Amino acid sequence: MAETPKWNPIVLSAKVFGHISQGLYRTPAGAIKELVSNAYDAGAEHVKIHTAFPVFNSFSCEDDGKGMSLDEFVGLMNGGIGYSEKRRSEGYPTNFGRPVIGRLGVGLLSVAQICDEFNIVSHHEESETAFSATIKFPPYTRQDIDTFLKKQNVAGAEEKIRSGEYFFQQIPYDAKKKGLKIFTKHLRLSFTRRMKDLKRYGNLKFLKKTGPYEDFDAFIKSIYLPRAKSLFFLSDYDQLIFGLAVASPLPYPETGRGTILLEIPSVQQYQEKVKSYKFNVDVDNLTLARPVSVPSDAFGSRPSNCAVSPIPEVVPFKVEDGSYNEKVSINKYEISVKRSDLRFRCFEFQYKSEINNQELNFNGYLFQQTGRLYPKEVQGVLVRLRNIAIGSYSADALTYPFGEGPRFPMITAEILVNNGLEDALNIDRDSFNTLDPHYLRVQAYVHSLLHEVIFPESWAEEKSRNKRRRDKAASIREHKFVESLSKVSRQRYVSINLTKDAQNKLKSYESPVVFDAPKHKVEVSANHPLTEPIFKSKKHAQLVSQIMVAFERANKERDEAKRRTLFYRLLQDIFAS
């Protein structure tokens, strides 16, 4: 007869219990990200996530890291979650020179957001021991949470709350199975139902394939234009893949659609550093990469059609953080597009300062294109702490205080924090305390950069580009009208020139239009007594000139019917273009 397992209560602080019970993470990807982070800290080279696509009736996350000892597990279950301080544990390994991500040990229960019971199997390399465990962490109502939280005593010390339960057993160690595996078939109905809705699955919708994505480039093709303006129009499964790819410490894609960011020296250096960590994440056998491919606009611009200037321009600006002011500079790279008048820019930056005796050190890039970025989930500013994304892209650029109209969606940026900002990190590791001095300095840097450099240049470039396009369109319209005029006149003309009589000798009874047949041109007087008031508005000067030419040319015909027919024919050609 099998031995009845001994269930033990999970002990949490009231603070940690409140966060986990209410849903510590905003999305399933945010929760699963914590399992990936744990594997990264444990020195794993591979993390394999399986969602049982397309039925989604089970979930597993397996890594080949150092594993967890039974003592560590029991310690976490008995009040250690929220207090593990992994970075301060002596001898904690960091394979391949990776910076340690985790700090409080909260990630183990992150999977409770998508299920209410799960299993763990760990083969601990250092002690050569292994165990399996089952954890039950049921969902709680708001009333349950309030009842638990009221158990805090009057003295202010945190009450330890018994929430959920677990049991464990030791199993034989197998070196070939080293690492940690978390798996469950007890998925929450809401998670399974949303994942199973694949009507908007990108692989099916755009690539006409029903199975998993063939490779990561196929996924990239499905989420970038002309595919989807927002991931909202794709399935929750696509959003899960994208969320995990953004959050994880992964390199940029180097094949397929790729990205021109890798032509920026500092981004290329960062790429090599991340690749040296030798960390891979698979979702249903799809190997993930950082899902950034720019440019991506309504004009169909592609990275392969772009050329990055080899030498950057150094652009100075001033960071204003309250009463604190500091002069800094960034490198600006101009990006041209083949067979287009579009101009993109990429700015690389690096910042280092000491705030309240603590160092803040970050670098990164900001890419600015002409026109809105797609999908919209890559618009804005993303903060990475120790290579892990904190939350998602901030579409308002960390609450930028000025109105910039349509120029916000034209930028995407990553701030790569090397040191500092950790005290600003909330327990969910998905958001920041916005009053922290380090966060305020990062925010001030971004806002100053946008206000002093990015948006003013964007406005100037937009005006210049629009003028070039108006001039080109005007030239095309004139060419078409001159062709039509030449055809009906049986006389070759090449241009219509707007002129001014310097001595104002023209009389009101004289024609303001001169057809100079020998020189193949038509001259229109802008200061003729009859037309001068009309030409005060430059906006319609070309249209007025062409109508005047049409009228004067038609007026040369002796027959009234011919005059009328010719005028309306030329008028039709004018407005047709």
C-alpha cells in the first residue's frame, strides 16, 4: 500500500502572500519569465518550455542548470520566499560571467499564476541529490486575502501566513538529468481557454500553416508589417512567445529579417556580451531571440534596404533632474533607405553618475524612424536590468510630460542598466517605484533627450521631408499639364514660370500670360494688376498659374465653341493630376 504523502503548509510573509495571491504578474509571459530567470541564475544553458500546443492541457519548464537542493526548497517553503537574497549567498555560481538576476526567491511560485497545482523535480549537481515535490497554491478571493492580511499583529511585525501546501520525497540522483523541471496539468481554465483560441494565430493567419512556427524568423515575419499593427490582433499564444522573447536575456536575431541595430557599435558589443552567456530559451521547440526588427513602418521599409552612416555625429544636450543639471552627449547615426527619401536615426548613449552615494550606470540606444512603428508593442522605452526586461515597452516614454502628437509611436529604445536602479524595483520585478532617485534620473535622462534632441529633429525632418514631397508632386503635376498644353496647342512647351515685372509696367487690359514659343516656355506674371491679389497666397500659386494659362490659351481661339471646349479640357487635365 502506497504511503500517504505528508503535506506541509507553505509559509509566506503577509506582504509576499498579498502580492502573489492578487496575481503578481501582469501576463502569463511575465510569470513564466521568472522561471527563465531562475534557470539563468542557476547556470543553465538551455530552457525548454512546452505548452502542449495546440490543446494547452499541460505546461512544463525544464532547464539544465545546477538545480535546487532539498534544503533550499524546504527553506523557501518555510518563509524563505521574499527573503532569499540569492546575490548575497556566498559561492553562488554565475556561469559564463552572467550577472545574477534573482534576488528574493519569489520566482518559484510564479507559475501559480497559471495553475493551482504543480510538480517540481530537481537534480542538484553540487550535492548530487534529487527530490520531487508537489505544490498546491489555490486561488484566493479578495475577501480571503483581506482576512489573511488582517492577521498582522498590532506591533507591526509581519505575521507568517500559511497559504497552500506541499509535500516532497527524495529520489535517486541522475547527473544526466541535472537541473530543475516544473510541470503541471492543473492549468487555470482562463489560461487554457485563451491559449486555445488560435483563430488569430500568426502562423495560420499570415503564413497559412497550422503547426508551430518553423523558426524564429517565421514568427518575426508574422508580427511585423505588413502582418500586424498590434499583437492584440494576434493570438494569446503569439503574445506569450513575444513576451518571453522580450523579457529573456537573449541576443538579437542575426539571420532572416534581422535588424540594423547590429550595425551600431555599442549594440554589436552588447550582442557579443549576451551571446557569451550561452543561454537559450525554447518554446515548443522554437528557439527565441530578442524580437526587435527595425525599421518597421507603413512604407514597407526593411533592414536590408537601409545603410547606416559609418561615422556618428556627437550631439550634446543637458539632463535636467529637478534642480540637478548635467551636460552629456550621445552619438547620432543617420540611416538612409534605398530608393526612398526616408531618413531614420539611431542614437547610442552611455551614462554614469553617483546618486546618494550609489552608482547608476546604463547605456543603450534609441531608434527613430519616419512614421509609426509596428507592431505597437515595440513603441516606446524598455528598461532592462541585468539583461532582463522590467515590464514592457513604456509607450509614453516613462510618462513624458509634453505633447508630441504622432511622434511618440516613431521611437523604440532600450535602456540597459549595468549598475544601480535595483532598489527601485518592485517585488513583482515588473515595475519600478517611480519616486526612487535612480529611477528619477533615468526618467530625466530620457525626457531631456527626447525634448532637446529627438523630437525637435523629428519635427524639422518631417517639415523638410514634406516639403520635398510637395515639390516633387508639384513638379509631376506641372510636367503633366505642360504635356497636355503642348498637345492641344500643337506647340512644344517645357515649363511654366512665375515671374514678376520689376517696374510694374503691365496694364490691366494686357494678358498676364505670355506664350514664348521660340523658348518653349510660358511666363505668368505674379504682380499683374488683375492677378496680384490672388498670388498673395503661395499655397495655391501653381494651381492658379495653370488655370490662368488654360484660360489665356483657350482665349486665343476665335470660335466660341472651341474656346469653351479647350478651356474645359485643360481644366480637366489640371484637376485630374
